[in-house]
Amino acid sequence: MIALLRHLRHVEGRRFISAFSSRFSSTLLSFLVLLTSSHFLPTQEYGLYVFLFSVGSALGLIAVLGQQILVVKHYQRKQGAELPQNQALLGVNAAWLGLGNALLLLGAAILYAVSGSLPETYRHLWLAFVFAAVFSLSEYLQNYFRIHGEINLSLLPREIVWRGGSILAIGAAGLGGILGGGQGVMLLLTALLFATTFYQCAAFLRREGTAWLRARAGAPAAMRAEWHKESGYFIANGVFISASAYFETILIGVLLGLDKAGFYFVALRIAMLLTLPVAAIDTVGIPMIAARVQNNDMPGVQKLVAQLSFGSFVISLAGGVCLAVLAPFVLTLFNPEFVRHEDVLTALCVLAVVQAFFGPGSWLLMIGGGERYFLGARAILFVFYIGLLWWLGSIGGLMGIAIASVIFTVALNLVAWHWVKSRWGVDNMASAFIRPFLFGGRPTEKPFERPEAAHGAGQ
């Protein structure tokens, strides 16, 4: 841990502090958004808002079509906007993002046209599609700005300004009696997210200009073809990432009721407090890791990954102990009835700590050419996951669903760990940090293949 802090203080200390403070503030503001809306909405309307938000966020993560990963993997940040290859990459990003947004807006138009004939739960589903279109663009811009180290532009618009503005807008509309139920909250969130994303778009255009609109010649046809191929794998993986983040909440809303979906969404957000160190460290660490990968510095990758994983795990574990004590009080703030499901929150906290233990394993796999391998593994595991959800959900209800999610998370992280260790010789578990001090020593590092070369061999 001391080595981690020394490294961050020496290299990226200010960025880490900025990222961590932004993530912490974002999580606090997320709680306040949920708390404010729960205060002004009846339980059923609150469940509707949670359902629409989960659907919209899930679709947004899918509709970014993997371009947030593609830009992190291939953008040569040292050369910047003047590099033709970077301009060509941004052109590819824009084409995919345009496709995703067009499909979402078309879906929104169709759902709006037939909304009168839909059941009450799905009558406002068109709004989730509009939100998803804005969210997908915001997700891409967050990752674009963080590869340049511009943490404020990456995180502040969505994580701070949008959430803070949402609290004020919901409170004002609620006090004024014009909130309009769950769909009204969702409409406010969508409008405010559009405003903050528009600001990021303006900053993007100031940096990059518009040359990327006609920059196909900046990269060879074979390279562009490879980017499109990788995008396909990233899209498929994005479907599974989105499902793992929101599938349970959506499923609970459809099968068990919007009130239980509202609780599960709140409990999951409380547990995600424990992933704050993971998110903050990843924000700074992933671009640093990608730079070392591009320089073939695998000893540097191993050292940095071990420090990041260990640091995030220690902080998350300590937070888990504190949360176990404070959880009943926090749940009571939202709804006193939520306290009876305290055991579900405990299971979700275990999930968050497990995620911290494995550090940036899935990111390492994706930027290293293992997207096809991960896609196949995800597809197989997801089939078992659906069966596990049904079986454990029918036995244990919400607790069974939470346990199934923990098992699925462990399995996915083990799959990513195995690929990274076997292909790169890098151990991304938190235990890798202390291994040099144990009798086993550090694992032998393998000669590194460039991701482009390893892409075919590692599939």
C-alpha cells in the first residue's frame, strides 16, 4: 500500500485525488438523487423510475457499441489530434456511435407511437430509449477525456454536475407539485444529462476539430477493418457487461414487482460504494497500463497492476466492514421496509469486494486482444447464470438472486485472470502485490506479444 501511494504521489497523484474525489462525490450525489426521488415518489412510482433508469442505462452501455474501449486501446495520446491515425480512429468511433443512437431513437419513436396500447409498466419505455441515446455518448466521452488525463472533463459533467442538478430539479419539481411521477423524474434526468453531454461534445470539438469526419485515409484499410472487427467483439461483450450491471433489477421489476426492484436498485448502489477505489484507480491506472503495453513494458505492467489491485482491495475491504455496521441505518433512510432485506445487501457487498480483489483484470483482457476469448467465456457462463438466477431466485427470492450474481462475478473474474496470466504472465489479483514477500516469489513473466499480434493467437 505504501508503494502504491508513493507511486501515485510521484507520477499521477493529483489525477488520482481528482478521480477519487469525483467518484466519491458522484456516489454521494447518486444516493441523494435516489433519496430525494424516494421522498417525493410513492413506492410504485419510485419502482417505475428505477425500472426506466435501469433499462436506459443498460441500453446506453450497449449502444456505445464498444467504442469507449476501442479509443482507450488505440488512441496514441502522445501524438494527439495531429496524428492521422487518431483522426481515423475517431471517425470509426463516430460511425459506430451514430448507428447506435439512430437505432435507439428509432426504437423510442416506435414505442412512443404504440405507448397507449402497452401495459402501464411499459407505457413510458420510450423515455428510457431516449435516455440511453444520450447516456451512450456520455459514456464514450468519459473514456475519451480520461485517456488524455483530463479527469475533470471526464467525470465532473456527468458524475457531479448532472447528479447535483438532478437533486435540485427533482426537489424543486416535487415541492412545486409538478414532478409527474416516475416518468417525470426520468424526463428531468434525461434533459439534464443532455445538457452536460453537450458541454463535453463542445470540449471534444475544440480539441479534435472536425477533421476526423473525413479522415479515412489516416489509417490503412486493414487497420480500419481490424478496428471494426474488434468493435464487434466489444459490442457483444458490452451486452454482457450491461446485463451483469442491470439485468437483475430489470428482471426483478418484471417478475417480482416494481417495489422489490426499487429496493434491489438501492441496495446495489449502496454496495457499489465499495467499488469507489476500483473506479477511481482504474480512471487513472488504465491509461497508464495501456501506455506501458504500447511500450512492451510488461514488468512495469505487472508492478502497476499489482499495486492498483492491492490498493483497491484493501480500501474496499475496510469499507465493507464499516458498511456492515451502517447498512440498516442507510436502508432506513430510503424506506424502513428495506431493512428486512439487510442480508441481500451483505451479499452484494461481498460482490463488490470480490471485484476489487481482481482489480482491472477485465480491462487488461480487453485492451490486450482477448475480447473474442472473453466473449465466448461470457456467453457460456451467462447461460449457466440465467439457470442459476431462476433456481436460486425461486428458492431464496432476492437473496438467491444476489448470491447468483456473486457466483457469476467470481467466475467472470477468474476467466479474465486466467487469460491475462497465461498470455501476459501478469497476475492481476490483489495477492500479487505481496507475493514477492512470500516464499513463492513473483510469478515468472512471459515474453510479451504486441496485442495486435496476440489478437489472433489469443482467441
